[in-house]
Amino acid sequence: MEWNIKSRNIKLHDAQKAFIQEKLGKLERYLDGINDWKVECRFETLRGSGETYTVQATLLADHGIILRAEERDRELYAAVEAVHDNLQRQIRRFKEKHYRRGKLRRTAGEIIAAPLPALPEDAEQAEERQIIRAKDVTLRPMFSDEAIEQMELLGHSFFVFRDAETEKIQVVYRRNDGNYGLIMPR
């Protein structure tokens, strides 16, 4: 299992890193095959709540499972505990859905990185809007119901994936009426 612990506006001591690894490492009891951990700890001063620690953890497991949680608290250790509890709930919910349905439907396939989105062509829009964050994503083959589940687990409004049957890149998104939509390129 690979750990990637980053910090912003704070210097994490070895004891704090050990606590994070120990606490979040316990989640391996509930979900086998966790391959990679990405943990980011930030210290911020917010207007309404004062000084807070933000802990964001993302775990990558076998078969393309991605779970993410972010919590804020005045204490770093309390934020880590809250992230642990949040991820534990997500794992329980994920496993209950899959055990109710039966075996996971997955196929092995190639992994590619998604390109960065293009900048706006209009000069005025380019000054107002900027790309402030870029993400590299791996597109794993999965079915649309699995993509919806990943989208919900991550808390996003859309999810890009490679369809397991057609091997084409598709996008699933949440509609305003609460249902889901699927974008399939020609």
C-alpha cells in the first residue's frame, strides 16, 4: 500500500503522519485491496469558524474503486477521525450494494489519462475564468451503473469512464430532476 501524505500551510510531524497512517490504515479491515492513499492536510483561517484543519483523503482500491472524504475541524486529530468515519460509512454502503447484487461485473482493460480541458477562446472569458485545478484521471472499464455509484461515492455531479462493453469513453451525470443522464460520443 502506497501512502502520499501532503500538507499545506502546516508542517506535519512524524507522530501526526503515523497517526494518519494508523487510523486510515484500519480501513483495510473493511475493504480488501487498497492500493494507494492520497491524504492532504491543510491549515486555514476561515472567517466564520476561525482556524481549522482540513483533511482530504482519497483511497484507490482494486477494480477501480475510488473513495474520497473531506472533513474540517479545529483539531487535526478530530478531522482525521471524521474522515475515517466518513470513509467507513462509504465502504459499508459500497459493500452492501455489491453484496445485494451479487458478484462485481468487471473486466480488465487499458488505462489512459484524460486530456486537460481547453481554455475559452473569447479573450474576455479567458480573463474571468481560469483553470485553477487540473486532475489526471485513469479511465477504467466499467458499466454505467458502476459509474453512477462511483460518482455518488465521490460526491460529484458527473463521472467520466470507459464503457466495459463498447470500450468508448462516456460521461454519466446527475440531472436536475434527480435522475441520471449518459453522454455517449459517436
